[in-house]
Amino acid sequence: MDSYDIDGFGMLESPKPPYNTNPKPTSPQPGPSEAPTSPEPAGAPEIPPVEVGNPVQQTSTSVIGNNNETAGGDLDKSFYKTDLRGAVITTPEFVEQLARAGVQGRNGRGIQDPEALERLADKYVAPPQLLGETPDGEHDTAFQILTSRKVLFLGAPARDCGQLSAALRLGQELRQEEDARLIVREELMDPSLRLHHDGLLVEHEPAAVIIDLRGASENDLQTVRRSLVEFSSDLWRYESYLILIIPPGSERSFEDSFPDRVHLLQQPPALKVFASHVGRPDAHELVISAEAEGQLEEMWPPKIKAIADAVRDGTDRGEQPLQAIQRALEREASDLPSELRKEILTKQQENDPEWLAMLLAVSLLEGAPPQHIARASDQLLLHNKIRPPEEIPPLLRPSPYTRLLRLPDNWFDIGRRELLPSGFGKQVLRHFWREHPDVQESLLTWFGELPRSMREFERGELEQIADRAAELAAEGGSKIAVSLAIEWATTNSGTESGGLQTSTSQSARYRRSVAVRLLTTTATDSSLGRDVRQQLWDWSRDGNADRKLLAAEVCAGLGEAFPRMALTRLKHLANGENTDVRAAVLRAVRQIGTEIGASRFLRYLSEWFHRASPARLSVISESVSSVLTDHAENIDTDAATSFWHHALDTMPPEDLRMLLESWLRAATTLRPDERTCMVEPIVQATDCTPLRIAHVDYASRFGRPSLDMSSLRNDPVAELVDQLWTRLDEVDPVWTSE
């Protein structure tokens, strides 16, 4: 989406759709279809969990067999198979066909990977007065403000000048120059977010916290102003820093309230930014030969990067480098919307709706097989009450490939099935939305129906549908993203049960994956994100089963980058009793715990104990057991002790038993000499208080009035229980006072 920074830091570009780029038309592969009203198959098997937040994505989702690439699978590798009884079996190809959550495709958000920060910092071209010292020494750089004040307000002349990337580069500079332990992370501005050390700062975990206020309301900004004074003192105590990206034009008001803490971003040298992205040793000579220095100098890094990407794309297509940069700059200077407007008017006057529908279908499904684009075009025609070509007798019907050839080659690459220049597809859809309001309703209906009526889409196509929907939401507001997500996630089971039930059938998972992609993309957008996150919050507390299940899977996709935000919503979702929702919540929590590490997971999960229902406590126990079984050796003692403090303060003894047993069984996966690190935090959390010691003692008997250790002779947990009792006796004031 346009609101993401794409600049000299190179962190926020959307991934190219992983489609087949074979210029030969592919053959359609029949796949199972589901009419909009058909029920999910009764007793459909549970689909294996999809790695929603997995940042490692394959380059292609097509299935290769018999030397043919098909749209969905080969004749012997269909997405659905049946056993001897005719029951539907989920195949790995179907799981791969599902769309993936979008947040991981947009790097540079949430918690940062230190190694990635180091690599990307090498490419970043710092603007004047961001790092180091100023030439005159009279004004502090942004980095100097941070180190001396702990707080920085980062502004820029316009909305998209690379503010987030500059903030990340400052965070990396802090790690290099001030504290290598520093965690660089972005937090999202939520109604529940307050500038307070609880939730934002962690003992023994110094952080550079980045909050983007560009989409914040005036109430949000007032909240920040009111709470910042106290929070600033907390930053010193926690050895942490705060970078606030402020809306353009607000620098004066923040400077008046917080003198000497505001920095206005400047433009870095344009030639250096271009060279860092185009990846050519002759980048400077190329710009000089094209006489493009003046044009580039007027641009901010996101736009320069777009030019560099267009040059790389052109040379990949066989253009000479000089021709490629000239064409890229000409397109930037030309009025593509004006050319598009004229062409649309011509086709309307010629009464050629098929050309217009094909253009929109290509813009939605760039890179997809021709038959998919043609079918989508036909459906759009139907939504506009126009007879599609498929109703013509088959022998008279042009092939999908032939129909695509009608698009002009200066706009359309038939081999790649992509509009030219790169990014023009987004402009086509947004142009229609802006200038043809009469088609908005049919466009949304078309978007909503496609995942229901076309079951043979590959993962990349589903993801592009979601991403294009996000582009429309950027034009029409968050309600578009929310309504489409609801459309895709609604199941017949949910409708027929009045919202009490949901479905995990293949068809339901297929559609819901697109909704997950859409919401994980828009939930982190600086303009749309607040409303989308509020909707997820509302569903987590009072939504029907379909929407709760959708919210849980969205939180799984967001959790690695934004664990606080995701786990806050999962905490409320964990109170529900629906088995499908509960299973999704447990998968999400386990996934997040594995992604962010055991110690950080325990710190975030400590907030779950307050007023916890039995269902939520059960999720705590099961998720902790699962995460610690694989990562117990990496637990920080302070994090574990704090976690057990919360548990002992809030959990009834019976519920405490389940958590303690899970914890000790996870400890048995460690070497015998390492298991003490799992027992000691429990002991320290008692604070030598007799009541807490009694609770731990009772819970460690696992429901027995007295524990006969011989009954657990072959169970490795028995040794840990004995060790725990010994340590409890050593700290019990009743015994130590005698």
C-alpha cells in the first residue's frame, strides 16, 4: 500500500506475487467448486495449521508433474483426494494453496531482527543531521537528541518521506553505539495502548520503541502529550528510548510542548539513494547520461527507490540501462491516469465492455494464468449485467490467451501477464474506484465472490486479491476491508447456527485465508490500521464464531511482529468455548511463543492471569507446555520468576496444578544439570510466603492428598517434584525459624 515507506533503508517493499512467469498459456485444471450456498461437507477433516506468519515463502505454488505446470495441480496431484470410502482428504497441495498473512511480507514492522537490521543498515543512505554530528556543531542531530533526552519526535515535510526507515536506522545506531542488548521494535497506536512502562517496557530488556502517530487522532496525540512526562522518567529506569513519528505539520506544536526533542527529516543525496537500490556499479554514470540528476534530486527516497526498481525491471526485460532509466523517468513525469482516462472513454464510446473488464481483471490478477484472468473478467461482466463471452458456443469462443492480446502491448506484457509500468495495476483499480463511483458496488461484489466461485486460485492469486482489496480500502476506508473479510470468512455453519458455530472445512479455510491476508495487511497500515485493530478487538470480546476464528488467525499472523497487540486480543478470544475458535487460539499462542522466544513469551503472557476464566487458564497451561518443551533452555530467570509471581497471585490451587505439571514436564526435556533453572523461578516467586509455598506444595501433588513418590518412579517429573519440595522447605519460614 502506498502508505508504507519504501526508501533508502529498503525495508518495506511488497513481495512480488509468486506466480509462474512462463509466457506460454497454461491449461486450465478443473478443481472442485462450491456454489455460494453449498454447505461445508459434514465431518470434514481438520486442516493442518497453516504457517500464517512464516516469513520464508516459496517462490512458486504451482504443482509440477508430467512436465506440465497447471493452475492448481496435476491430474495425479489434485488438491482434494478421497479414500476408499469416498471421504475427502486434505492434501499438502491444498494447504500450500492457501494465502499467507501479509504482515511478514512487509519487512521492517514490529520487532526487528538484529542481523537483518545490520544488513539493511549497510544500504541506508542517512540524510543530513540524522546520525553523527552536525557540521556546525550548533544543532543536535536526531541521534544526539535520542541519547541525551531518550525521546525523539521525528517529523518530515510530507507523509511518505521514509520516516519509519529513518527511525529503524536510529534504533540500529543505538544498538551499535549505546547498548548491543537493545531490542528495536515498533508498537501500534491502539485504544488500549498508553505510554506506560507496563506493556511497553520490560525489566532487563532495554528497547528502542517506535510508535507511528501519522494516523493518530487528536485524542491519541493528546494522550501522548499527557503521559509523556512520566513515561520519560521510566525510559531512564528501563534503559530504553522512544521514537515518535509525528504527522506532517505538527512539528511546531510538539516543539512548544517538548523543546529540543523534535527533528525534521531532510533529504539524503539522491544519487547515493539511487545507487544503493539499483544495484549497478555504473549507477552514477547512468544518471548523468540520462541527465536525470535534477529530477531525482526533487524526490524523496521512496520515489527514488521506485525509479530504481523500474530500471531493474526494465533491464530484466531486455532494455538497455539508459533506455530503462529514461522510460522510468518519463513515466514518472507523464500523466498515466490521463492516458488511462482517455482509453477508458474510447472503449466506453465503442461499447466494448469486455476490454474494460479484461483490463480490470488483469489489474487484479497480474501474473495469473490466462484462463483465471478470463474467468474473472467474465464474472465482472455478469455483475454489470453484460453477457460474457463464455455464453458463446465453444467453437466460436476466443481463447483466454487471445482475449488478453487485445490489451495494448505498451501497457501489457503478455508473457508475464503484467501491466506496464510496474505498479500500474494498482493505479487502474484505484482510478476506477475514484472516477467511476457507479462501478464501486459491482467491484466490491466481484471481489467478494471470486474466492467463493473460483476454487482453483493459487496462493499468489489469493494473496493478490487480498492486497488489491487493501488498495481499495486505502481509497474507500477501512469498512471495505472489514466487509470483504466478513464476506470471505462467513460460513454456512455459522449462518445456520446463528453465529454459534463455524467451519474448518477446505472451502472455509480457502476463503478465510484471503480474509486473514487482507486484515493482517490493513491492520498495520498507518491510516487504516486503527479501525481494523478496533474491529479485531470487538470481535475478540463479542463476535460470532466465524469472526472470532478469523480474528484468532489474524492475530497469529500479526503475533511475531506485534506480540503485545495480538496477545491482548487472543487473551479475550481464549475465554470462548467454541472448539474451533479455542483450537485456533491455542495454535496462535503457541506459534507466537515459538516465534518471539520463551522469555519474551512469558513476559507477555503474564498479563493473561488477571480475571482469567478457566478456558483462558487452560490455554496458558497448554501453550506454555508446548513452547517450553522446545525452548526451555532459553528461559530468562527474571522472566520466569515474574510469570510465576502472577500465577501464584491470581490462580486458584486447582488451576495452578495444571500449569505446574506442564512446567515441570517441559523441564524434563532439559539435561539433568539444567533443570534447576526451571525449578528455581517457582521457588523465588513464593517470596518465602507461607501461603504461596502452601499453594505450590498443594499443586505439586497433582491432585493426590499425599504423593507416593514410588508411583512416579519411572516418570522423570518425580525427581523435579522432589527437588521442588526440598527447595520449598529450605525457604519456608516455618522451618527456617526453628
